[in-house]
Amino acid sequence: MKQIGVIGSSYCGEELYRTAYEVGKLIAEKGYILINGGLGGVMEASAKGARDAGGFVIGVIPTPSKRDANRYCSAVIATNMGHARNMIIVHSSDAIIAVGGGYGTISEMAIALKEGKKVVAIKPEIRLPRLVVADSAEEAVELVG
């Protein structure tokens, strides 16, 4: 079964939250597993969208306590690794969809691209070589499918 990583900031505005929700919903509707960082913002929104559509969400959190994950995660991996948990998300994903995001998201995109994974971004703050930019949640999910 395909595993799609969804990455983005813990803090996002309403527009990015709605976009991430739609990305998660569409991933679940395709029958894919969603992997993300398990916290708030884009991670919470994509997890909520996937769960509302009957999907399965793996949250890979940076802290030692599973209680820190958002309530929409189906399973939680508590790493106590801080930002190093980004490596787990990238290596466990068949492809990555980035929704907005800051430096942490940029680092995950760079790692994924270096590993030869397909990375699709919606409203990226920075353009990286081989990064594919999508204009909508629908386009992003189609491009990683």
C-alpha cells in the first residue's frame, strides 16, 4: 500500500489548513496511508481530512510521549528525536506532499529530493530543483499517485 508523507508547518493560516485537510481527504480516498509529523497545523489538518474520509494516519512525533500527537493520528511513533524525526517521515514515504511550510518543511523536501523521491508542493516558500509545484490539493495527490 502506498504511503504518502504530508509535511508543513505546525502553525498555518486558515487557507493552508483547508488545503491540507483536502490533501489528507484525497489521500485516504485513494486508499493510501498518510504519514506526517503528528502535531498541529498542516499535520493536524491533513490527518483530520484523512480520518474523516476513513483513512489511516501515522504520526511520527518529535517528542517522547504519544500524548503529544494530535487526536486524528491512527498510530503514533514517539521518537524523542526532535527534527531528526524528519528522516523517518521521508524514508517511510513513497512520495511527499508539502503544504506551505518553513525551514523544517524545506529540510524534509530537500532530504526527499536527495533520496530521489517525488516531492510536490502547494504554496512553497522556496523552490528547490526537481520540486514539482501544484496549484491544488487535487493536482498534488494526482501527481504523487
